[in-house]
Amino acid sequence: MNYTRRDILALSAAGLLVPRPLLASTPGGSGRKFLFILCYGGWDASMVFAPRMHVSSADHEEGAEIAEAKGITFVDNETRPAVRSFFETFGDRACIVNGMEVPSITHEMCARVILTGSKGTNSDDWPSVVAAHDESNRLLPHLVMSGGQAMNYNYADKVVRVGSAGQLPSLLNASAMSDSNMAVTMPPPDVQALEQAFLEERIESRLAALPSGFRRQWLERYRTSTQNGSSLIDLSDGLSLVPEASSCGVNVASNAKVAFDCFEAGHTRCAMIQYTGFCNIGWDTHESNFNQVLHYEDLFTYLTDIMTDLDTRPGELGGSLADEVTIAVFSEMGRHPKLNNWLGRDHWTFTSAMLLGSGVRGGQSIGGLDSAALGQPVDLTSGEVTDSGTDLQAQHLGATFLALADIDPEPFVAPGIQPILAVMQ
Amino acid sequence: MISLILAMACTGGEYSDPVAHQTDSGQSIHHAEGTLPDPVPAATYIEGDAQTLLRRMSLDIRGVLPSQAERERVGADMNLLNAVMNEMVHDARLEERLVSLFAERWLTRIDVFEIEFHDYFLPEEQEYEFEKSVGEEPLRLMAHVVVEDRPWTEIVTANYTMANELLGDLWPIDYPDEGEGWQPSVYTDGRPGAGVLTTNGLWWRYVTDVSNKNRSRVAAINKLLLCNDILSRPVSFAGSSSLVEEGTESAINNLPYCVSCHASIEPIAGVFFGFWSPMQYTRIEYERYHAERELMWQDYLDAEPAWFGEPIEGLVDLGRKVADDSRFQRCGVEQMTSALWRRSIQMNDWPTIEALLEEFKANELRMKPLMVAIMQTSPYRAVSLAEDAHEDTVESEVTTRMMGPSLFHQVITDTFGYQWTFQGADQLDTDSSFYEDRVGYRVLMGGVDGHSITTPPKMPSLTWSITVRRVAQAAGIHAATADLTTDDGPGVLIYVNESTEPTDTQFNNELIQLHERLYGSTPDAAWIESITELWIQMERASNPLTAWGGVLSTMIRDPAFMTY
């Protein structure tokens, strides 16, 4: 069990008005938005996604049984009614991918691999890649909600962190500067506007004289970031970037609501939420693995709220927002088939992921575990388990994200890695 | 968050990493899957002029802008620049900069340790000081070794640590009675002395648990001291069909692909049991060394303590072995070079690294001469690349450096007298707080917090720009107010007062001195004209004081100030 001791760090509310911008109407994958929910700490996929009852040497959960709802095969237990309810309601829009290996057993490295496909620090995570290839100049291309992770090399400028405690609005409205031992009054708006205009002119004149290279690239990104920052400040009056405070832990649904608001307004292409379990107790259950029951119930209650919320919203392109948003729920690692001495489970390299919504061929579970609890090879096109299939890696999942966004995955994954076409409509 | 390091298929296996491989330092090298890259042709570096490099060196080494006297002394003479450079590494302000630079690599400046300030019944006003002190302990020790011009090996052999008044109060440390600030101090709980290897600060950051059995700490010292990132090796369970039945601990000792890594991990893990605790989040367990547990490796690990095959007896012996390891020396060179070049070490840097290593050895492994040598390399001095530079070099070379939160805070404080602090916390040096009414902005400005950001960004982001804007505006109005309305301002505005008109000579002189001081170069007429016009417009919209604040803010936000 891994309690973070900052559970009480609540999120404060603040206001930002972000009006609906003008955006190019781009149908299909290039107009698709993505909400990523990382269950950091390592979930026990065998409790919901990847049945492991056939692994004779594993320690099995009491009361667990295989069930099916709307095409989804899942592990049911009367202790997790929210999970069953979710699949009974939304199973036909969900696709589960099982038996995917993340080749490390440390959280930090596994998170890097599942988010970027690589162990190197010279890679960007999938949401940043998607945001960077967006043709629209969005103010908040990849919105990282409080506490969320973002890993960047080339596309750090596409990432907008709200802050671990939702600090961004305090910067936008400048209250951060009055919360200071040397409080000062900010210049009046017209003076700030003069300052901004002068700065932009200076950047432009420098760019005009600069050849290509790092310096020019830096200036171009500064121009974009300072212009977008200025626009965001000007618009900071109505739409909150900070989710409603939760009494305990991360309220995934209210975080998603903020992301959806930004999707709707056209400001955001991707958003990341990090969910650390019920009351932030943590998924890393080296002790007391039964706590995962709490986490899954909490998570699937939130997911039900999220899908319901999504269905009520208008999309950026005229239809429903549900038609435009893909949701990915995943964890950086799985948990060992056997219980340890503390009734916990240690790390396991095989994990699962669940994709929902736009572009996803729902009502199916792809892949699985063999009798040794190792991932089984999968035909990427049909999704069938077959000896001639492909061993699933995090890169396959990443390639699928990119394909769903109409981005050629090839530059971002190892040679030969293909999207899991079976996931896609 | 602790992981069991079960390294299967360490030598390769089925897993293929798409775009990145690591150098020894854990940094990245681009090359195609499965092949070593061809050496990248050396770029033709275009080096900066003396004033540009003076500014760069001063910021890198001291965290402040060069003084007017230094600017005048150097002029355009590169030989004089080198003389000033040699003096800079003996400046007292080097220590703070080193702590910041080491923090980017060692990642110990986190906001949340498993033991918190309230475990010591400290008031909330001391939360930041507590977290900063704990995280800086090993960094201060390393900085002390450098500042005192001691051999780098002392960071793993010193029989002392560094402590401030707070740590002296909280921990079993014999802090000097008349001491002030960070001082060499000695633990009194019977722990051996092996430099950073026996500091609470390091092991509170790199924690372990009952399953992990100190293996995470072995990974940490491999990465931090040897530039050997064992966690970057692929760990695949695929193909090991007996793993569940066999059990993890058994697999570590018996399955060949596990043994290939764990054969060296387990024996090193064995020497850390004095820092090992069966109970997490327990203050008394964490703050004291437990000599009585040193032999617990016999119960928990099936391997006698050894350093890559050579038997060792405890942490002091471990420190000596690390110090004698050639990888440690090279790693020290790589880390310092990477810190000053502001980029990762690439494959084509190796000849330069070799030369710097020889310099390091020739100077008895002292860091100051190494820093001077690094500042004379072309990658350090480059402000651009020739047109025929290889595309890989163009892609990787950092020809302009961006101020991160630590440096920005230091420069703003020194130059404008403005300190963005709240309840004692430097707002650019922290992020979260146990109490919700105080939060910081380090990560929003791209600062390394040890968790969500582990490498300083090279490019500006939206939140970097907004943070710069807000701090610049606050610093500008603060400095203008203090200089124009009091006698004890920071001295940024030295010629004008509230009634000075743009037509006055003092006005023009002020703009020239500001440009020279903040940017390190003399302004042209066009800039003077445009900034004068800006002041006039701002003054019309407000008043002279606000206009000067606006001019200062504008100049801070200018790329000429924020880059170096």
C-alpha cells in the first residue's frame, strides 16, 4: 500500500472564460480528441480485464468469475457492481486489450514506456505527439490535469500543465503575485498590452534576421507560447481549468469535465488525468491487494459519469462530442499472479488497456494471458489470439493511438510495429 | 512506488526500443534500431563574442549577470575573458549554482518525502525549509567538495555530511555550535562515513521496501555515480513460462536471464541494510542508521556483499570501491559536461569527453579545473552552427540557453531585488504544499521536481512564458518603485527619476546602461527609439513609475534577457 501524504491537498476553483474559437472543421482522426487516464501504480488487470482463472499456479480472488456484457468479457465479482454496470451500459463502446507487455518492472520506467514506447528520455509521449501534429493552433494543445504526467523531448511546448494543485489560473489572473511576501500590483491592462505588443514585435524582427537552427526554433516557440499565453490571460473569465474539489483523492469525472469543456471550446486536442486510486491510496499494492477493489469501483463509477457527461455535450464539429473523443484507460504495469507474504502482489510486466468512444470498435476483448500468465500473441487485424500473431507491446498501443489520430506511427515506434487494427472501426 | 528489480532478458530479448538508447549517463543517443550510429561529423561551431560568453559563464557559474566592472575589463578580449572565467569558479556563489545543477540530475529536490515536517511537529511555515533541507543534503555535500577544490572521490568517501541548523536540530547530527547555514557535520548515530552514500537525504529520496530489499538503491547509485542506468535495460517476462511457479525470489537467483543482472545487484544491495526499514513512514526508523541491521542481508538476500565481484565490507568499503571505479570518474565528467552544455552527451561527443577526462585526471579529479576546461569547449561557446553542420548536430546542439526557474529566481533577486516568496517558500523552487494555501510554480516554469519533470526543457512552453511574464511584471514594478521612490532600491534605474523626460540625457543614458547590463551589449539607435516610444505610450496610459516598471518588465521578457 502506498499512501501519499498529500491526500488533503484539495483543488481550488478558479474561473477562466474560454470562448469557442474558430477552428478548421477536420473530420475523422485528425479532428479526434483524446482523453488519457493513467492509473499510476500498477493495476491488477486480472480483477477486471484479463481473466487469469486458468493459471493454475496463480492465487485467485475469492468470488471472481468470468462474465460477459455487450461483447466484453470481464472478471465479475459482487464486490464490484460499478464495473458490471459500466460494461452492461457502455460495453459496446469499449475495447479491452489484454496481454500487453511493458518491459520493465519499475514504475517510472514502465510509465515512460507505456506513454512513449521507449525507455529513452529523447521521446515524447503519445498525447504530445498527437497535439504536435494538430493543424489547429490550440491554446491548450495537451492539457495535463493536476498531478498528471507528461514526458517530452521535442514537443514540450505543446504541453500545458495545470499544476499539481491547479496553479495555472493563479498565474493567469495574477493572484499568484499577490500571494507573495513582496506583493505588488500588476500593471494596468493597457500597459500590459503595450508590453506584449512590443515583445511580439521584437521577436518578429529577430526572426526575420535569423537563419534556421536551434535559435530560430526557440524564438518561434517563444512567439507561439507568449501569444497563446496572452490570449489565455485575455480570456480568463469563465471556464474553469481546475476541477471541483474532491473530498478524497482525484475526482476523475470532474477532471474529465474540465477536459471536455476545453475539447468543446476547441482549445484542446489531448488531456491527461492521473488517477492514483481511491482516496489516493495508490494502485501499488505490494501489501493488501484487496484495495484494488476500491480503486476499480471508484474508477468505473467515474467512467460511467464521464461517458454520461460526454453523451450530453455538443461536439466541436457539429455533432456530439462523444463522436469526437477517444478515451484510453491504462496502467503502466500489471500485478503478479501470486500473492506475496503481505497479501499483496508484486510487479508483473503484462498489463491491459481499455479504449472507449470515437473510432473504437467496441464490444470486444482482444488478447489474453496463457497458462503461465504471459501475454498471448494476437492477430493485429482480427484481434484473435493465434500462435502466428504478434506479442503486444506498449508501442502497439501507442501506434493505435496515433493511427486513431490519423498520424503515421512509423517515426515514433520501432520498425515493424503496427497499430492494433482490430481496435479501430 | 517501490519496485522489485527483476531484470529478465537483460541482454536484449524480444523488446526493441524505437527511437532512443542511453549513454552511460542515462542520456539519449539517436540511432537506428539494432545498429550503432556512424560518427557524426563534428560541426563547425560559431562561438560567441567575449561579452556574450562572459554573460553565459557568469549565469552558469554564479547565477548572476556580470558586473559593469567585469564587462569593461573583458571588453572584446578573449584572453581577458578566460582570466575572468578562471576567477569565477572561485566565486562563493558557485555553491548555490552547483546545488541547482546537481538537483537536475540527482532528483532529490522533491516536495514529498515519506517523512514530513509535521512528523517533527514543525509549524507549516517550516515545511518548505524542511523539504529543501532534506533534498539538498547530498547536493550540498557534492557542492562543498567542488567549492573546497577537493577530489571528486570525496563525495563517496567523506566521513562527514553537510547540514544546516534545521537538520542539526532534527537529525542525530553534531552540527557546529556556532555554525550558520550549511556546514560540514557528523552523524552521531554510529553510521559509517561514505559521503553521499551515508546521507539521509539520498535514501529518503530513493526509498526501498520489504519486497525491494535495497535494489532500488543499487539502481540509483549505478545511475548517479557510474552513469549506468540498469533500469533502462529491457525486462521481459515473455518466454519464462515457469516464472509464476518458480517464484520471484527464486527466479532472481536461478533463472539465467535474471541472474545476469541480479548477480551484481544483490551483492551491492546487501550493504544498505543499515538504512533498511521494515516499516514505512516511521520517523525514528528513517532518520537513524541501524547498525544492528547491517547483517540482515543474510536473511534477505542470497548473496554476500560485493562490488561487481570484489567482496566488500560495508558502506565505507563500498565508497572506496566506487571511488576507484573508472566509470565513476568518467561519469563525473559526463555529468558536469552535460550540465554546462545544457544537453545530453551524444555519441560524437566522446572524443571531447575523453579529453576532458584526461584533464580531470591530470588535476587530481577536482571539478573546478574541469569546469574551466568545459567552458573552453566549442559546444559550450557556440552561439550558432555553420551552415554545413551535420543535421544530427543541428538537431541536438543547444546554441542558446533558456533560463529555468532556479536561475531566473536568482537573477531576478540579484538584479531587481524582487523575491517571489510566500510563507518563506521560493515560489519557483517548489510546487505543492501540505497546506493548500501555499503552492509553488516550479514545474509550470519547467523546473525539475524529481518526479513529473526530470530533465530541464530546452524550449519555452505556454506556462514558462506566463510565469516569466508575471515575475517580470512584478520585478519591474517592484524595482521601479524602490528605485524611484526610496533610497534603498536595487539600483536598476540609476539615472532617472519620476520627472525625467525622454528628451533628457539621463533618459537616454538609462536605456543604454539597462541594455548593457541586462543583455551584455550596447543598444543600437533603433532599439533606443522604440523603447523610448514604448515608455511614452505607457506613461500616457499610466504614470512615469508604471512606465519604467513596464519597460523593465518588457526587457526581462525579451529573448535577449531570458536566453544566454
